[in-house]
Amino acid sequence: MGEMEEDRDNVGKLFEDFVQSSTCKGALQAFNVLCRRLDLDPADNDIFYSSLKAKLTSWKAQALWSKLDKRMSHKEYKKGQTCVGTKCLIIGGGPCGLRTAIELALMGAKVVVIEKRDSFARNNVLHLWPYTIHDLRGLGAKKFYGKFCAGAIDHISIQKLQLVLLKVALIVAVEFHINVEFVKLLEPPEDQEKEGIGWRAAIRPADHPVSNFEFDVVVGADGRRNTLEGFKRKEFRGKLAIAITANFINRNTTAEARVEEISGVAFIFNQKFFLDLKEETGIDLENIVYYRDNTHYFVMTAKKQSLLDKGVVIHDYIDTQMLLSRENVNQEALLCYAREAADFGTNYQLPTLDFAINHCGQPDVAMFDFTNMYASENAALVRERFGHQLLVALVGDSLLEPFWPMGTGCARGFLAAFDTAWMVKSWAQGRTALEVLAERESIYRLLPQTTTENIGKNFEQYTIDPGTRYPNLNSACVRPHQVRHLYISTELSSCSLQRNVTIRRPVNLSRQESEIRPTRLLTWCQKQTEGFRNVMITDLTTSWKSGIALCALIHRFKPQLIDFDSLNEEDHSANLQLALDISEREFGIASFTSGQELSLGQEIDKTKMITYLSKFYELFRGTPLPASGSRGVDENNEGYPSKDVRSNNNVLNLAQPRKRVPKDEQKTDGTDPIYKRRRKFCSYLEEATNLSSNGSPVRDDQEPKENKVRSISTQLLAKFESSPRPSYSIRKTQFEVSIRKAAEHLVRPPPKTLPKPQLQPEAQHPFSVVRLRHVDQTHAETKPEPQPESADPPAPSPSCQSAIHFISRVLQRLREVDEHVSEKKAQTQQAREFHTKSIKEKAVHLRGLFSAESSAELKGGSVRRAFPPSGDKCHSCEKRVYMVERVCAEGLFFHRECFRCFTCSSTLRQGAHAFDSEEGKLYCKLHFDQRNNGTNLRRNLSFRSNPSGARVQEPCADDEHSSQSSSPVDLQSESSAAEAFYEVCEPAGCLGEITF
């Protein structure tokens, strides 16, 4: 009996050591000792929790079990049987990754988490929403961290939160592996009969047991540096925003405890505070937050001019990356800036302000830009290869970057974790992939909109079911056919480096020294120099003494600087000195020694060498690694950038500049509908031209179609030459000239007697490249071949009349679009000029616009409606209208009873009306559409039923208009919608196969 009590006490002590452990390694070690003592294997995830609960019966353990049992009682988990047999890999051991792992484990899935670090060292403090606090308390956070959200505290440091979630994850049988880095996904082998292996992951180190783990679900939770392929990112741009974070040592004294926290103060709410701060210290901030946790944590948004005045930023650049680059930031001035702001923000009550030390051994201060926020375009996708499906999902910052002034990071991250768990539940229950993806994308649309106010208030009912958390959930707003592009069955690309374009790197002191572990730095150097002759890197000291390895590293990124093949491998001193000189001259990396010193027998200092090589790592990281055994892999591909471009990008370590392309420069944008129609129309005529000019042995079968094409061209040319000019003058554009020349070429039939034409230089048709007046004509015009005397154009076929009408209307429509674009450009230019004026100049300009004497004609030539100067007359009945009974629409005033549709006299609502500016009449949208489109549609139909062009009159929708004749002259003056053209483009014959 006594032995049993002693044994129980020993187990209770081991459990207490696990609960009180304060580091990642300490928690893992204490948990392993506890499991060995209890003879339990965490790999048996099905029975591990129940076995652990049965053997741990101390009062503290019992209190924790009651919390977890309550959580597991949710019906969605089905007592841990929902996802039995599902294997999940989670990349990243941050708060969101661990929270996702816990939910998947509670459903019975086998979960493995890999984390490339071996410690939780982030001092920054997270703001917690009320539901997040409730959720963490339900997991027993208070049992592991007694001060968790005590009283009014609503924040916790990241390392504390990670530690709490790690302990909960270990208890629910989640496997957690440190010092394991994800590289890429490995597809199942093609030969499935022999092996039957599913999806796996390539990791570093390659011999780790996780490399053999096969999984059905992979979740990316590795932050902004998302390493999973297939997820494009959309950008949210704002005005320049520069954030500074600073952590000071918290000695937990009484004086420090008395200092009041700042949960968030913005300039607009407390202008006196920020004005006093600027007057006293010269520091100009937009907001500031102060939380007291393991450290005194400050985060603030600084104005650029203030940073320049205080010497923090040395030079002013328009480009944000250059502005906040390490070379352009005075680190000592940054420390002083953060200390002064913190001192003033706490009213000088903190006794000391000594900076905390980060995991790199440097003061924990960082400055970064959050002007651009990024979010993934989709939350999940499915890959299938050789019969194996893989569900891929994102959570946390990989999915949606937080806006830190709102404290949304942890809250939205946990919501995404619950949503992902719900998706995996649906996946495990056998729903189709498209249904699962459609529901996930529907829920994801709500995530960026969530705030503390618009989510469910009954936190007790929160589960992984989205309906318990989102009051206005529509889980079917995205249909399965809309997510077919997220079901990918193609081969994985060789490298996923698109993510590096959007990585936001903070500027802090750790960049001066190495923030990379020596083992990882050694691995990186080995990969970069792989394949070079006689280069073998085994350590960070002696392997570099010959200088040949350093020359190979430089040649890898800047091959034009060093001719590696011409180096003398025996001359160690010259090789090393060459590499050191080039590094200092080209990259600005100062030498820590010289080749002469090392030639005299001096040993390389390991710390200095690590610091030196880490600068190369910081400078060139993000560059694609070559395949094993060849340093020339992928360099011969067509899509691979040139060496100059590639090396310049690597040296500067900059993303491609994000510049807005003006509308007139987007000539080849495939998403522009106007461009698409021009391109397709021109390609049709080009095909027709080629058809008529190319000889072919098989001519008899194509003769009817060719005759019709030539007939169309004949009619088109006749229209240009014989039709009288309209009353208004229409400018001939290059586009019209191109069509005329194409028609001339089409009219001339080729000789049919020769089976093969004689070899001649192929003529370039003016229709091969067609552009409007914004673009210069690029193709030269050539003289047509002489035609035989007997070649007469055939008589026009009635079936081609619609094609002629169609082409004519397309010409007119393109001219209208061209003029509309020009008018829009002029208006945009005027708007830009207006916004550059001062307030006084704007007032003068507006007074001139709205005064009775001002002309309605603007400088750009666009006419604007003159607004009534007094605004006291109804535009409809022209009677006096008073303030209380008037409706303002289109810059005009109406009586409420006069605000009716002209056709049906129904009362209109503002925003649901349409206004004819030419006639000054109001319509409901139904009758406005019928009025504009109905008549044109019937005109087009009349062309089809009466191809000879006879006048056919039909009543219009409002019984006031009749259809006009279909002569070419009238067709040029008509303005119809694009949909009307498509109705005409379906006659039987040569245009039956054309798609626009």
C-alpha cells in the first residue's frame, strides 16, 4: 500500500514538472519522462488520452481532465471517432498550428506537427478577443499558466500561448517534432501496384522518421512564408505604415506593476497625448500600445518624417523596401527612438528600460512595414495523383495576415483553425472534394469581416460547426462548379518560390548578426555549393580556409564576378583574398580576416565565420536551390531568367516592384473584355485572309466556305467605297484602314489551277496585328499579288448579309469604345489635376463649375449637366419643390410624387431608378432596359428574317418608336449593346462556326 502511494506521488511529481515546464524542450522532455514512467506510447493516439487519464489521478490532473472532457463532449467529435483513420501533417508549431492540431486530434485523427525551431522565443504580446479567452480557458490554460487573463487582462505573450497549447496538444496525443523543416510535398509513386505509397513530405533532415509519414491532409501554418504550392495571394494596399515593436525587461517589481497599460491609443482619440509627445521628444506617432507580460511590450506606428528627423531612417526613398532596408536604418537611433516613446507613453514611471534579448542575442526591437497586407485567394485545395487524394489547407498568417492595431491575428487564426477542422470532418465523412471545397470557400469569405461585434455572443455554444460562431452564415454561397480549379490533378512544380515575393521582413538588430542556427547555415552552404569541382563543405571553419568554397558560393549567385573554372585550387591565399575583396566591393560585406593572415597559419574564428556567412544567407536567401549534382539545372529553361537579371534580383533581395499599370498600357491583358473582342474579331479576319491566300491541294471541299468569305469581304469593301457619308464626320482610324486593306485582299480569289503555289515571301497582312489609335501599327503593308483576269468576285449570298451587318456594327462599336476610352482618360486627367490643387484652388474651381456664368464645357471637352442654381424646382413638373418633399437624384430635384417611371408610372426608389440624360426622363430599370435593348434586338432579328434589306417596322416597347431601315449608313449611326451583336452572329453558313 505504501509503495503504491509512493509511486502515485512520484507520478504526480512528474506531471507537476510537466505542467510547470517553461520551455519547449523542457516540456517535451518532461512529457517523455512521464510517458516512460507510465509505460504509455503517444503513437497510440486512439487510446492514449484515456490511458493517461486513468493512470494520472492527482487532484490537479483531475481538474484538467474535467476541462478536457467537457470539450470532448461536443457532438461534432463523436467521442473521438469522427476522423478515425485520417492522417494529418501540420507545418508550423505556432499558436494557430497547434490549435488546429488539437481540434483534429480531438476528432480522432493522427496528427503530426513539425517545427523548424527548437524554442519558443517570441516575446511579442497578442491581444485576445473574449471568445479566445473563453476557448483557452476551456482547454485548461489556467491550469498551465495561473496568471492567464487574470482580472481585466486580455493579452498573452506568444511564447506563453505556444507553451500552453503545446502541453494540451501532447496530452491529446499530437506528435510534435522540433528542428524539422518542411521542404516540399512528395507525390505518390506512379507504380502503385508494388508499393502503394501515398503523399509524403520532403523535410530536413532527410533521415528524420517524419519523412516516411504518409498523410491525407496537410495544413500550412508556417506564417507569411507559406511553403505549400497552389495558393495565390491577393494584396490589400494602404497608405505608408511603419510599425516599431520593442520589448523591455520586466523585473516584476512593485513599481513596474503600478504602471498603467495602454490597450490602444490612436491620434484621433487623444490628440493632446501625441502632440505633447511630438513637442517634447520630436517623435510623431499615429498610435501606441503597451502590454505588460513576460516583458514590457510596446508597439507603435511611426510617421516617416519623424523617423527621418530623428535619424532613424538615413535617406528618404519612395520605395518602401529601400526606405526600410538594413543599410538605410540607424540601429542606435532606432533604440533611442523606441526607448523615448516608451518612456513618455508610461509617463516615465518604469524604473528602467533595458531591452530584452531576442533568440539571436540582440536587443528585441524591430521595425517593419505593414502598408501591404496579404491574404490567400483560397483557403484550401485538393490534389490527386495516381489514385491518392490530398486535402491541402492554410491557417493563421499563411491564410490571412492580421492587422495588428485591431488585434485580429490570434482571434481570426483560431476561427480559421475551427473552420479547417470542420472541413476535415466533412472530408473524413466521405463528402465529395468539390462539395468540401465549396463549403470551405463560402466560410472563408466571412473570415476577413469578423469582429468582436459580429460573431456569436454565446461562447458556451462554440464548436467547430461554423453555424455556432457566424450568425449570418451562408455555407452554400460558393457552388461546387466554382471551385473546380481547386481540384488539381497535375504534377507538382519543381520549386515553390512565389511566396518570397510577398515576404515582409522586419528591419531589426538581429540582421547585423546571425539569426540562423549554425546547422541550418551549414546545410544552406552545402546546397548552394553542391556540384562545384573539389568543393566539400563539412564545417564552418576549415572547409573555408582554401577560399575555393567561398568563391563557389559567390559564383553561384554572381557568376560574372568570378571565373570559377580558372581558379588555381592550390593557391589558397589568393582564392580567399579574391573572394573577400569581391564580397566587400560588390556586396558590402566587410572582411573579417585576410588571405595573408590565414596563410601564416592563423585559424579561422568560428563565430566570425558564422557571422560572415550569415550575411550571404541574408543577402541571397529565397533563391531556388539547384537540383542535386548539377549547378546548371534549370538555367537552360526558356522561362529561367538571365544570369544578369537573376543575380541582380538576388543581390538586392528585392521583390518585383508593384506598380499600377495605366489602362492604356494594358494592351495584352487577357481579362479585358474589349481587348478580347478586338482580338477574336481580328483573328477571325486573319484566318479568313489566310484561307483565301493559301493554296491547298484539297480545294473542292472548302470552296463553298471560301466563296462565302470572299462574298463577305466584297460586301465589306463595297460598303466603304459606295456608301454615302453621314451628316457628321467620322475620323478614319488605322483600324478602319486595316479592315479596308484586309477586305481588298479577301476579294481577290487565288488561282485554282495550280495545286501548289510558287514559293514566295509570305505577305504580312495588315490584319495580323490590329490596334486602335493608342497603338502604332506594327506590321508592314505589302503589295498584293496580281490577280488573274478571269477572277471576278461572286455575287453576294443572302446568307452573308448578316455577317456584313455584323462587321459594320462592330466597326461602329469599336469606334465608340475608342472615343469613350479617350473621354474617360480626359476626365481622369482632369480629376488628377483637381486633386493636386490646394483647398483654395479647389474652391475657386468648384465655384466656377457651379456658378450660373460658368460654361458647361470643360477643358477636356466633356459636357456636364448644368445643375439648377437654386434647386427649388421639380425637374419633372417644373413646379416649386420644398426641402421636406423633394428627392435629389442625378443632381436634380423632384417631388416625391413626381419621382416615377415615365412608362409605367410606378413610384421609384433612389438607387433603383434609371435616368435618360438626353430626354430628361426617369424609368424603372425594367423599362429602361427594354427601351434601350428591345428595339435594337428586334432590328437585328429583322435583318435575319429580311436579308434583302427591306424596311420592316415593328412596334417598340413604349409604342413611340419604330425600327429603322437596315441600310449601312444607318447602321453606322446606331449604338447597341454587345449582346445584340451576338444575336446577329449566328446565321447558317460561314459565320456559324465563329465564336466571339
